[in-house]
Amino acid sequence: MRFIKKALKYFLYFCLAVGILSAVFGKDDNNNVSTSKNIETPKTQVQETRPAKEKEERQYQYVDVYTMMNDLQNNAAAAQRKYKDQYLAVTGQVEVIDSDGDYIALMADEYSIVGVRCDVKSRDKEQKDFVLNTYKGQNVTAYGKITDVGEVLGYSLKVDKFE
């Protein structure tokens, strides 16, 4: 059992490394056909801190990591169409905290291999401090935009803020 846990852990690290490399060196695919994206969840408004000309109010749709992972497992193509480029408030349990503080991963449970990788803005002190004060097993809500969806690596979320 210990070997399986260790193997899963290294597999997760491998998948995260591949995700990072694909995010850095991958092709930007903005040629998607516009489709209707329905997520039937409550919405909240959060005002982001930006220069005056760029300020905008965003509406985040609430969803939990279990629902997202279930959607991904049932049909990755439909999950991509439903969540990609959407602003979400994702609630889940922290299972991975990057040693450099660049991201945390929200998983459905401690044995999950894929989940929602929450990428922290490198120059946002508030986000970095949040990651430093977070612990494995803690339930958090990450607000941001889903930038990538895949059946192997799960979801990538560009974080606007944490709660």
C-alpha cells in the first residue's frame, strides 16, 4: 500500500510537471467555436484590484471540485466546453501545495491524481501569503478563470483571490 501511495504521488508530480511544460511551451488555441456554457450555480460579484481603466466586476459561478471531477470523468469534451474560460469560485480540499508557492491543487479526495490546479499570480503578495498559511486537508474557495481542461491533468485555474 505504501508503494502505491508513493507511486501515485510521483505520478501526480509528473503530471503537474507536464502541465507546467505544456502551459509554458504549449500552443495558444483561441480558435474555439463559441458555444453556450451553462453552469447552474449561484453567482457572486467580486471586484478585482486593477488600474482604474481595467477595473471590472466579475461574476463567479460557484462549483465544488467533486462536481467538476465528476463532469471530467464522465465526458472530458463536455467538461471542457462547460468550464473552459469561465470565471468560477471552486471549493475543495487542498491536497498539494507547491514548495515554491506557485500553486495549490484542490482534489476530490486525498487519493485523487487529478484535480483543480490553482495557479497563483507571482507578484500578488496576498495570494502568496495565503498559500504560505494554507495546510493540506484545508477546505478553500479559489476564485478565478479556468484556463485549461484535460482528462490527464484536470483543470487549471488562474487565481484572482482565495477565501
